[in-house]
Amino acid sequence: MKTIALLIFFFGSIYSGNGQQFLWSTTKDTTLKWGDRISLTDVLPKMLEFYDHYENHFDGSGYSKSGFIKSFESSQSFKNSNQNTWKSFKTKIYEIKELTVFAFKSNSGKGSSVLVLCISDENVDMVGFSDEFEDGSKINYSVDREKFAKWLKTFLK
């Protein structure tokens, strides 16, 4: 549960406007300035680069769209977030019908972190990458890289 709280905290920082950077997306949405556009086939290699670079990852997968919205809106991060930006992004989440992936980078003051959101017609899956070890984080072992890649592919179908 702490992993989800950490991801929601990270996600909340995106909406508070503090030091986040949009890295890339599989969509070109000029209203929210998602950064560089990449193809869906480039997502897995990009995420494996994060796996190789950072020491840990956090599993925030398995949300329905409504479950994701409800979890975020019940968090402390939501209370501190930019409500107008959140409202706009919430609308975008529900509008997405085809798999769309976004990557954001932020810095907590202890180091950088990357959050990747995979949004499909019905679900929201998140994976966070960080060098900070927290309860619920999983260590990125090179021997587990292939297993991690297979797991990621389940989000990208």
C-alpha cells in the first residue's frame, strides 16, 4: 500500500507544478504539453533504460480508470495539487480509448524519479523508477531484467 501512496505522491507533484518534466508520450497533445512523441514500439526499450539506470521500481499497476481517479482524489497529494490541471488531465484519462503511455521525471530533493503511466480504454497502470528505497519498492536486478520486460509487455497490449 505504501508503494501506491508513493506513486500517488509522485503523481501529485506533477499537478502541483514543482519540478516535474514531461519526458515523452505516445500521443501528441498540445494542450498538456506531453514532451516528445514516441511510438508504442519504443516504449519498452525506453522503460528498460529506466530499469537499467535506477536501482528500484514501484508497481502501481492494476487500476481501473475510476479506481485510479478515486485513489488519487482521496490522497493528500490531491489536496495539494493544481485543481485545474487535474481536472483537465482527469478528462483526458476518460477520453483515452487506445493505449497511451506518458513518462514524467521529477526530483524529490533526494534524487530523481521517473513515473510511467500506461492508460488504456479501461485501465491505468503505473511504474515508478527511483534510486530511493522505500517499503514496497523492488530492486532492479540485471538477472530479472527479462522477467521485468515480460511483465511490462502486459501493459502494452
